[in-house]
Amino acid sequence: MVAAAQLSREDRLLEVGPGLGFLTEEIVKHAGNVVAVEKDRTLARHLMDHLSKVRNLSIVQGDALIAGKLGCTKLVSSPPYNISSKLVLFITRNQFDLAVLLFQDEFVKRLTAKSGSREYGRLTVALQGFARTEIIMKVPRSAFYPSPKVDSALIVIKPRTDLLQIRDLSLFEDLVRSLFTQRRRRLKTVLMKYIERRYPPRIGSLLALLDMPEKRVFQMSPTELVELANKITNTLQEVK
């Protein structure tokens, strides 16, 4: 994980959920500054006692997903798996140069899924619209103690160089969230119901004229979904 993060003394790094600090002890040797945010009070207190002499380490007791990126440029974590989805959305809403994360293997398959596949969903679109994900290595359950019931995978997330230009992020996220509640239905059917719920009849009639691909929702690529959201945004601005 340390090697994959390509750390230097210029880096200010965020670690989410450091736990007992095993990873923390390694990354402070290579990064300029490390901010470790631990939600559990007992673990945070342990870290403050155990690593109190480390000068380039700041330990924060709290929720990193609420605290924000805290001026950090990179993120390296082996987080609790129950916050995986929220952490990915946190990454998409904050600009990190790089993130190195250890996630459950099945979850990683969702992040790296292709459109039209069984694993492809809202979270896939949310991440792939902003970043590229590379699987560094698989980590078997036997590598942990106590051994969990699932295998894991180490990934690197980097911002896309060809960043998709989303004109209205809130509209895009709302649209994708709504469409993927019925991911296997035809796009036109689901989209029309979305338009009827969200917009008054006059605007809805204009949006109904949009050119829509003849696909099911889960067959739409992140690029196509961005283009669709931008068309809706443009139409709304024209109405105004």
C-alpha cells in the first residue's frame, strides 16, 4: 500500500479508520504529513498514546466522511468495509491526486464493472465518471487475523485525465440514483417516469423530446449518462 501510494515528503496524506495504527506506522515514515481520522474513541485514544511522539502525524477523533479531506492530497486506507460505498462517494466529491484502498473483493468488482454487466450500478457510474481504478493485487482472507469470510483487493484510484464535464453535479447524481432503482428496465420508460416526478408538465414535455438511446439502464455507459444529464441541464436552462 505504501509503494502504491508513491509517497514523498511533499505529500499530506489522509488515512480513514486507522484502527490500531499498523498502516499508520508505515506511512508516517514516507509522507510529509499524515492526518489519521478514527471514529472510535477508544482506538483514537490508543493511537494518541501509542504514536504521541510522531511529529508528522495528526490524529483526529471523528468521522472523516463529515470532516472532509482536511487539506490532504492523497488518501491511503484499509477502512471498515461497512463504509466502503460512502467512502467512494466521498472520494468523488473531493479532489485527491491519488487514493490507495483495501476493499472487499466483491465490492471492487462493482467499482471496476463494465456497463451491461451484472455488477454494474450506480456506484460504478459515480466513480468511473471521475476516476480510473486499477486493481493492484488480490488479498486472500488468510492474510488477515482473525480471518474474515471474504477475500479483499488492493486498488489505486486516480482522477481521469479526460474528466467528463458534468454541468450540474446534483442533477447528475439524482438522475443516476433514480435510474438505477430500476436498472434492468428500458431507459426511456424509467427516464419518463423520472421526468414526470421531478418537473412540471411544461418542462416535462420539452424533456420528453430528448434523444434517448434504445438501451436498458444498466447498459448505459458513464459517458452516455453524463451526456444525458447535460442535455437535461441545458433544456432546463433554456426554459429559464
